[in-house]
Amino acid sequence: MNSPIALTGYLALFVGLGFLFLFGNLLIGRLVRPKLPNREKLEVYECGEPTIGSSFVQFDLRFYVVALLFIIFDVEVAFFFPWATVYGKATHLMDPTFATVQAGPTGEALTPAAADLFRELGVSNPTLPQAMDGGTAADAVATTAGQLAMLSIFDIGVFFAVLLVGFAYVWKRGDLDWVRALSREKTETPLPRSPATDMVLSA
């Protein structure tokens, strides 16, 4: 059981690393990025829409599509947390320095700490797994935890692959090309013609 001081230390470490990561990247970007101001860079740029005409025009609906896509994919990342929790507890049970088996009145049994971890993983009545041939009870616990850890990695991989497929689909459809000027340029750009086609047209 972690003490309040240890939890406070973990929280302070997490916040400190977050600030260091944020301001460190900002400082590195300020030092290494090129500084080449020009007229185009100094123009007003709002929400990806060129400032053409009156300010009372309707925004391109693709702006809202991109915003919704960002929210969807951003919120989906929050579902990684349960898998990370299962993986962390399973690897804790696999740690050889963590005692999972103790001698009990009826033989070997799970330690209270290991039983608590199994309960946190959803096992209501944790019992000692059956040892394999030539293995110990601790090895059986480590094997069971390893299988659970690999299952969580597989699940999160499938989930992440589905997200990538969805993102690639909306990208291929052009839903992310939400600047009307760029979309118009793509549709108006003529395809290159071969010399044979020019000869047929001239004839």
C-alpha cells in the first residue's frame, strides 16, 4: 500500500515532467526553428479559411468535420487507459521480486497482495493457478499473468489498428482537405496528357 507521501511524490514528479516536456519543447522550437517572415506568413489566418470577402460568410462545413474527427480520435485514446492498467498489474504479478505465493494451512496459496491484484483485474475469488509439469506455483502465477499481459497488448493493438484504418479512410475520402481553396486547386488542376493524345487531338 503506497503512503500519502509516496503518492504526493508521484504526482509532483508527473506534473514536473509534464511542465519540463512542454516548456522544453517550446524552448527547443524557439532556438532551432527558422525565422523567415514574409508577407504571406504575416497575413491573417483564421481557422484554415482564407480571409476573402465579408466576415459574415458561412464557414466551410469541412471545418466542423475536422473538429469532430479530432474529438473522436482524441477521446478514443482515453480507452487505452484500461488496457494499460491491466498490463501494468499483470507485469507486476510477473515480477520475480514480488511475492505471489506463500505457505498456508492447506498448502501453498496466493499472498494477500497478489490476491488483491487479481481482484483488481476482475477475478472475484482468486485461487492459486495449477502448476505446470516441473514448475512451481509462482511460475504458474507468472505464466498466467504473462498470458494476460500479452492478451492486453493484442487487444490494444487491434483497437489502435481500427483507429488507424478509420483515420486512413477519412483521409482518403478527402474529409481532411477542409480548406476550400486547396480543394478547388486539386479539382481544377488538369491531368498531364501524353504526346500521343496531343497528336490525336491535333489530327
